[in-house]
Amino acid sequence: MIIVYTPTTNGFARSEVPSGGNIPMTAVWIDLFNPTHEEQLAAEHMMGAEIPTREEIASIETSERLYDEPGAIVMTGLLPMAARTPDPKLSSVTFVLSAKRLVTVRYGEPQSIVNCSRKVQSDPTIPRNGPGVLFVMLDIIIDRCADVLEEASDSFDKMSVKVFEEGLSSRKADTYRAAIRMQGRIGLQVARMHDVCASLLRLFLFLASRAQRVGLTDEQTAACKTYGRDIQSIKEHADALDTKLSFLLDATVGLVNLEQNQIIKIFSVLAVIFMPPTLIASIYGMNFENMPELKWEYGYPYSLGLMVVSVGLTFLYFRMKKLL
């Protein structure tokens, strides 16, 4: 699918190019979503630059993600596609930028692209060229990265209160499993944002080094450095959150283990407490003929009393040693 954005008095007009149709010459932003080979060739003819295939976009080498073409520069970055779901996913998006136009190639649905589409259709102050649209998109991407990480931080704070204030019980297995699962989701979210930030940092450095080639203004060149600092701060926040999350996970497991150890300790102490009466009952349960207390009138209450006294003395001993 080819989606084009052409300038109007109120911003940009969005339209879809039918299969086999021509891309308007006035198009400033060409969005290729799951493009066919023919659609990719049409965009290449418009840009005068080769557009990478899906396999090339998936490559992890920097030389395959950031490079020059005769009529443009090609940059591939990772964007959070569904970072708020239990299984966060990433989408690689390729930006093919010239001084006049911007082409985005994507095979997913990043929320940043959707937000940028709404923005350019309603804001008439956006410059009518490729760099102008790109910087609007980059600003939205950074805001979304910050929002995703803030949400992960909020989830961490709530989980911290639940672990350290409300407490977790190993006897409530569902609650315990849910807490571990939630911490795993937050960790996965933070790990995904690490990949996004690292990818965007390289992209901003490359873009700033090609400022003259794609006709960036001085303000846009300075914005590249500002965006880089913003992403670096987001990455540092993610690093700190990752460290705190590791501590929370260790604390969660440690508190539950402590509770389980306490339960085992209670059972062990109770076993020792009831050991003397068990010994007494075993002695008087023997069937020897010459047992002095066998025909004693008070033999039965005597043995019971002896058991009670042994339990009491053992209990008092453990209390004095603060084992109970």
C-alpha cells in the first residue's frame, strides 16, 4: 500500500494510491506499508534512490541501516510498535530522505506513524518538505519513547508498593505468580526500549552528519543534537529502571523464600516440642510384663501429665531462646 501526503493550505492531505496508479509529483511524504515490488519501484523512481527490501531492513549491521544513496540518505531505526501489550514488539522503519521528500517503509503499525499522520494533516505550520515532516515524526517518536518508559516506571512503582507495603504471600500462589509475571513484562518492556534508544542514537548522529546533503536548516541540525540528548536521557532512565527492577525481583523472591523458611522453621520447632511426649508415649506403649506402672491406678493420668509437662518445658525453652 502506498499512502501519500500532499501539501494543502491546512496542512497535508492524506490519500492512498490505487494499485498500479502513479504517485503524485506534489507528494512530500510517501508512506509504504507492506509494499509490493511494483510499489517499491514506483517510490524509487520518485526518489531517485534505491529503497531497501524487507530482508535488508531486518539486517542488524550499521552499514546496512545507515548509508547514502545518489539522491537521498537511507536510515533504518527501531520504533516501539506495541510497547504497552504483554508482549512488546518492535518495528523496523526505514526513512529515505531527500531535500524535497520523505519515504517511510514499514511492515508494522507503529503508533508514532499514526500520530504523525494526524499531526501533519492538522498543522499548517509544518514545512512542506521531507526534512520538515521527518522532524515532526522524530519529535513524536521521542515523546512516545518517553511515554512508554514513564508507563513502565509507574508500573514499577505500583509493584514496589505491592511487594514492600502490602506484601506477597507464597500461600497465595496466583498473586505471587502474577507479581513475577508483571515484573517480567516490565523488564521486557525496558529491554525493548534499550534497543529503540540505541537505534535512534545512531540515526540522529548519522542525520546530523548529512545535514547539508539533505538540506537541513541550522535549527534542524541543532535539533538532531537535542534529540540525541533526549534519547540518551531516556536510555539512562531505562538503565536505572532496569537496575531497580532487578532489585525488586530479587526482593520479591527473597521475601517469599523468607516466609517459606519461617513456615519450615515453625514445623521444625513443633516437631522438637512434641518429641518428648512422643518418647513417653512410645515407652508406655511397650508390652513388657514387668512394667511398674502397668497396673498402677494413676498410671494413665501420670503419663498424660508427664507429656503435658514435657511439652510445656520444651515450649518455654524455645521461648527463652526466642525461637518461637
